[in-house]
Amino acid sequence: MLVLALTGLFVSSSAPPPADMGRPMTAAEQQWVDSVFTGLTPEQRLGQLFMVAAYSNKDRKHVQYTEFLVKNYGIGGLMFLQGGPRRQASLTNRYQAASKVPLLIAMDAEWGLDMRLDSSLHFAKGMTLGAMDDDEYVYQMGREIALNLKTLGVHVSFSPVIDVNSNPSNPVIGNRSFGEDKEQVATRGVRYIRGLQDHGVMAVVKHFPGHGDTDVDSHVALPVINSDLARLINVDLYPFRKAIDEGVMGVMVGHLYVPLLDTSRTLSATISPNLVTGLLKEKMGFRGLVFTDALNMKSVSNLYKGGELDALALLAGNDVLLFSEDVPMAVQKIKEAIAEGKIAQADVDSRVRKMLRAKFWAGLNRYRPIDVPHLMQNLNRPLSRMVQQQIYEHAVTVVKNDDDILPFQRLDTLRIASITIGSEADVYRQTMNKYQSGPVYSVPNRYAPDSTFNRISRQLAPYNVVVVSLHNMNNTPTHNYGLGDGALKFLKTLQANPRLKTVVVMLGNAYALKNVETSRNLVCSYEDNYASQLVVPQVLFGALPARGRLPVTVSENLKAGQGLPTPDFRRLRYGTPEEVGLDSRILAQIDNVALEAVAYAAAPGCQVLVAKDGMVVFDKSYGFYTYDKTQAVNNGTLYDLASVTKVAGTLQAIMWLKDEGRLNLDEKVSSYLTELKSTNKKDMTVREVLMHHAGLKPGIPTWERTITGTGLKPEFYASTESPQFSREVTPTIFSASTSDDTVWGWIQESALLPKVKGKYPVEYSDLSFMVMKRLAEKLLNQPIEQFLARQFYRPLGLNTMLYNPLDKFPKSCIAPTENDTFYRRSLLQGSVHDQAAALVGGVGGHAGLFANANDLAVLMQMNLQNGRYGGQRFFQTPIVTEFARGTEAGSRRGLGWDRGDPSKPEGPTSNLSPASTFGHTGFTGTCVWMDPENKILYIFLSNRVYPDAGNKKLVQYNIRTRIHDVIYKALQKT
């Protein structure tokens, strides 16, 4: 006691604190509290001070005993632990129905319901929140957790942890703390508190007076806090003072031994009057509810007989006895303490009234049962998923970037291989594959032998960048955070290779960075879950900027506050609809339309992708390759784009030429292709051709001239490849090497449409883009497919966008199109469907491209951004805007681009989309539409022509346009 007297920490007071909960009492509250209090027997009043542990994953015996305590001892509340949401909700309703006074329900929900319950959303632990650059997301997380807790009938959250974690060896706080800086811990703690309490859930900060500077787990032994007075006052207590000043309603006292404040050997703070009453209540003026830490924790429970610990905790000044192991005996011991004058009855009654006031604040004076049938729907709030992702977007930290390689930029010069250690990491792998074409090797075993890593090393020869991500780590310093020796040795080997640039990504506790601090390029996401696995690749590739900073000091070289900002390269991001103003529940109606298309055989399979503001928010595949349902389509499936090739291929080259000043739209095509000067096409301009306004017919016989009633003409085709027959039609048919020139000759000879009132009518024509391809190749002096790959596809990282995909991919990756019984007499799978494009070897100006939806989306997003993408400029001027705008009255078309026609009841685009929407459709059942006003991108891919191109159901049921309608209905108006 001499120490306490010298410190002057406390003021002497024997009067019980008033039951004011730190706020004035209304008349309605006074009436309810008085009415309930007077209706309770003395023993029932004592029962109000107990909060018993309840589980929703235990047997009938546990449920019956919990119900027995509720009915017979009138316990004040329950703290739910392990189980599931629906089971917990049902039990909560049962226990509430059995209770005379509504129960105050509590949970440990530091990072969301997921801390205790299955089938629940994990937000983020304190260390992750501490790494963020913006406190606002702490508040939003608190809000979302509060709304989920209220939906589940929970009124109290034992959070946030506001311990200042200054000991890297701390086995129980560690990544639960916001960090080592007291100001940051206090500020983020207050934001969390407000998020909870502003939305009707009581926050209980913990672990008073500070559990951050210890290396002992209080669940198994009693930690000793050997802080000096200056540290205790200026650091450990600082966040608690701020929380109290800001109106926190609850404080949990930790099982800690603080010799500075209580010299009673091994006396836990939980049962120390000096700490609970003297320091917390009197000196710091806390008037809310004081909770013990769980009284079953071995650090204290092993030292006392049944009920004794509870009585001592109450005598120390605690208001709520948490996780009592023996309520009947504890009630008896407390009654004895009252009878012996160790605690005044008035003091006990005051605490009971505080408990009742807390219940009134929580709305239990108007108790309503939980709506169990709609529980999961109400819990799975789309905004929660949005907040979860935003947290990691602001937390992921680029710790080191010594090679100046992050974010990855020139994808045509980087050959990237990825390796995941500790997990298959499906979300991470899938997201990495959206940006790069290299392999993702998985080593699920964290402790894999050297032979496993040696085998991977031998496969890395083609690559110049290796990204190694560490998954499924733990938070135990003594176990090296789950990092295996073999993995660490492998990392050192990679880093020693001068040919490779190695990036190490740690999806785990920041303190584990000490094991890889020699890495030249180092990224930390603090946790390994769906959101972090989705965000990290986006940071690596510059779709998201890195914003986070280390909240703790890891070593002399890695200090708190360290973190390198990286630029936003405006690559496609991946996230939630709500983040960009779309309603995910309305957007989910796309499922109904797409499944209808499959069910009614409009197409055997399809894929739908929606992006807004540069973020993909919907990307889903439906159905199968064929109607026999033997192989499901997936988001990596390649589709024949058909006429979408016009804008994804040929038009890109034409716009580039115009942008470079090498093509004049008002010049005659014959000025560039002089062989046209002696034809009926000598006067048509480039602009007229792009507008489908040059008099060209929709099509002319091409492939039809190369066949007979019995088969292929031998002068045009051969069954084996040779210098004379070098253009692949199918893997077993090759057309003449001169076929492109032959078709060009037929185009030159073709007749034009008749004029109407002296002008050629607007008539959509494949010939227009055959002409444009010929023109582009003349000016570029190279085949168009080579130019597109070099100038656009490879720099953009488009692994699947190509002509003749069988040169690179197996058939199993490509959706089949028609079973062609007339021309090629085979099922087409990887060979272009369009016959005229097939005749010239699969590379047509109007058809021939294949891609998956993601790669097509990347190209179109670059167009929507007028040529800016991935930190590069593919067009120097707003050329896309110029080509996409309307050309003249009476025509919906732009220059090469198609556009919607809102004047018609049913058109290619939704009538809800603006008139500025542009894109194109494809014969195989594809479309892409871009809305520059709302920055919306919509892609639909299908193989509706399987097995018969005569299938018109996609148009008959208006599938593509109806999905487009859904997108605009989901657009939230602000």
C-alpha cells in the first residue's frame, strides 16, 4: 500500500458509485428500472450481475443447464461463444422466453461474428486496422458489426482491444491490438466504439489496465505487467482515458498482475480493489459497466474454490461477473459477503440498477424475438462485404520495393511466376491470373521438404519475376508464426539468383516479417482471408494503390510507420457492387435471366461480366460447353467473339493509325489501297466505310465459291499443311496461302448497293471491316494479328485474346460453336465459326478473335478510359470518344462502333442506358457495351450457335438486353 500512497493515483472514497452509466436517466428509463428492480427478489437481483457462457454447438445437457440458470437464478445475461448464427438465434429466443427479465446478450466480436461463429463474415483484426491510412473504416467496421450483432439479438460486444502492444512476443494480444502507438490505439479505439454504440451495441474496451507488454497468455497463466509508473500512465492507460472521455459504456478488467498498483502477490487486476475501484472507478471516473474477464481462465480460476473468485471480483468493484463456473455457489458466497459486511447491500443494488439501465439502453424494455427465418439474409448485408474489402484496400503495405518493380507495369516485358506456400489460396490464385499469364504453383504444406521447392525451382527458368506468397500462418511467435524452414530457405535461394526479381508477400502477422526482412521487395497484408487474397494482387499490379503502413516495429530495419505508397495504374479492379453505387441484390437478378437462357436452350453456356468505374463487380459463368452437360463453363473459358472482333481487333488498329496521324478518315480508301482506283469503290472514304455507309453489300459469296455439293475444291484446300496450303481452317483442313488475296479480289469485283436519293444507305457489312483490315495491314506493313498482339494485347496482359487459339490452348479451354455439317463438316471448337474468316486462315477483319470475358473487359476498359490503362497510354488523343459518338441523323452507328437505339422498343442495348452507349454484338451470341456517362462496361459471351447456328432463342427471349436492363435497375441514384 505504500506504493499506492506515494503515487497519489487514487482519491479515498467509501461511497458506492452512482448508477448513472455516465448519462442522465429519463423518466421512462427510471420507471422501467424501478419497476423491474422492485419486482425481483434479493437473490434474483444478484443473478442480474452474472453473465454466463452459452454455446450453440453443445449438447442438450448444456442447453438445459443454461436454461436452468436463467429460470432459477435470474442471471442477467449470456455471453455466446462457439456455434452458428441460426442455432444461436434459436437458442437466444428460447432463453429470452424463459427469462423473467430480458437477458443482456454479449459476444466477443472483435473482428466480427466470425470470431465465434461459423458461416459469418470476418472483417479485420486490430493490427490490420492499425495499418490503414484512414480511421473512417474503423468506424464503418464497428457499424457493420453492430448491425450484425443486433440482427442476432446481441447487445454487447467485448471490443475493441485497446491494449498498446509493445511486446512482439505477446502471445495473446499481438495482432488483436491496433499497434504500438498510443495515439493510434486511442484514436482507432474511439472510432470503433462510436461505430458500435452509435448503432445500438454497447462497446466494452479491454484489457484494463493494459495487456500489451507481456509475453504470457492470461488464458493459461497470470501475466505480470512490470511497467513503471510513467509508462502505465502515459501509455497503457492513455487509450482507456480517451475511451472513457468519449463515453464508452463498458470496460473489461484483465487477468493481469500489476505489482506497481497492488503488492498482493499474484493478485489479478480482476479482483484488485485498488485497480477496479480505486483506479478505474474513482481516479478515472468511469461510471459504466465494469466486466471481469472470463472467470474460468486458468490464470485465476485454479487459485480459488467454487464461487470464491466471483465474490472477490464483486468486492473489487466489478459490476458484471463473466463466465462464472458455478453460479449457485457464487451467489451463496456473495450473500455471505453481504451478511459479513464485506460489501454493502446498497452497493450491490446500485450495480444491479446499472445492469438494468444497460438493458434499457439496449432496448430490452421493448424486447422482440429474433427473426430466425430471415436471419441469414439480414446478416449478409452487401455493405458489410464492401467495408471488409475497403479495409484491406487501405491496409495492404508495400514494406520494401528496393528493385522499384512494384506495381508491375510493362506486362509484355515481365514474365511472372507465382508460388503460394501454406495454402492453395484459390481467391489469390484466381485474382493473380486475371492480371498475368504465368503459372501459380501451390505448396499447401507450410513445412514441405526441400525436394518440393527444388522441383518448383527447376520450372522457373522462363521467368524473370517470382512472387512468393506466404499463407495460413499462425500468431505464435514461439512457433515462428507457422513459417517452415524449407520455405525460408527457398526464399533465400530465390533472392540469391541475380536473374530473378523476387517479391515476398506475407498474408499474416506483421511481426513475422522479421523472418524475411532481407527480401528486397516485401508486401504485408496482415491476414489471410477472402478480402486480403482479392486485394493483394490488385496492389501488386497497380489496380489499387498501396496505402498501408506498419503499425508495429518488427526490427531495427522495419519500423512502425514504414510503408511505401504506390501509384494507381487504372487497371481493372475487382470488388463489390455497392462500392461503385450498384445494388448487389438487384444485380443478382442477372442469375435469373442467364439461367433462363441455359434452361430454354438459348445457349448451352454463357458468361456475364459487369464493371463500373473501372471495378468488376459481377463476373459469373452459367451452364456447360454442350447440352449433354459433361463440362461446365467457367470464367476462364474462351469464346469465339465473332463480330466483336471488328471493334476488339481491326478497329483498334484503325484508331491507332488515326491517333498517330497516319490515317485520314476523309481520305479515299483508294488513296491507300491503290488497286481500288480502277474499281467501283474508288471514291469511298475511310469514314464512309467505318459508318457502313459506303455502299458495300452486307456480304458476298466467298467460301461458297470454294466448295461443291460433295466437298471442298482441291485448288482451295488440302488436308495437310504445306507452303502452298498454310492457312488453317480446322486442324485437318488448310486453305491456300493465297486465299486472303483471292478474297480481296472478289471484294474488289463485287457490286455496290443501289443509291437511295443519291446516297448509299447505311447497311451493316462484314465487307467494311475486311476492307479496313486490308488498309491497316498496308499502312502497318505487317499482319494485323502481329500488330495487335505487340501494341495492345501483350502490354495489356491479355493472355487469352488471340486469333487461332488452338495454337496456344487445348480444346478443353474453348467453348465449341457449330457442328458444321455443310462446309467444314466437323464440330468447331477453337476454329473460328465465321466461314469467310476461316477461309483466310482464321484472321478476318470482321471475325476471328477468341477471348475470355476478363481479357475482353481489360481491352474495353482501356477504350472506355480513352487509351489510358496500366500506367501506359495506348492512344495519345481521345480517339475512342471521337469514333464512338454518333455520326449522323438516321444512323445509330459510330465509326466502327455500334450504338444503342433508344427509339426502338427492343434493340441491342437497354433502353435504360444513355444514347452515348457504344460497343458491338457478335453472331455467336456475344456482346460488349460501354456507357461513358455512368462508366459501365457490360460483356455477355455465349456459344448460342452450338450445335446449330439457326438457334435464335437468344434474340427471341431478348436475353442480352434484359441483362443490360438489370444493370441499370441496380444503378443506385444519388
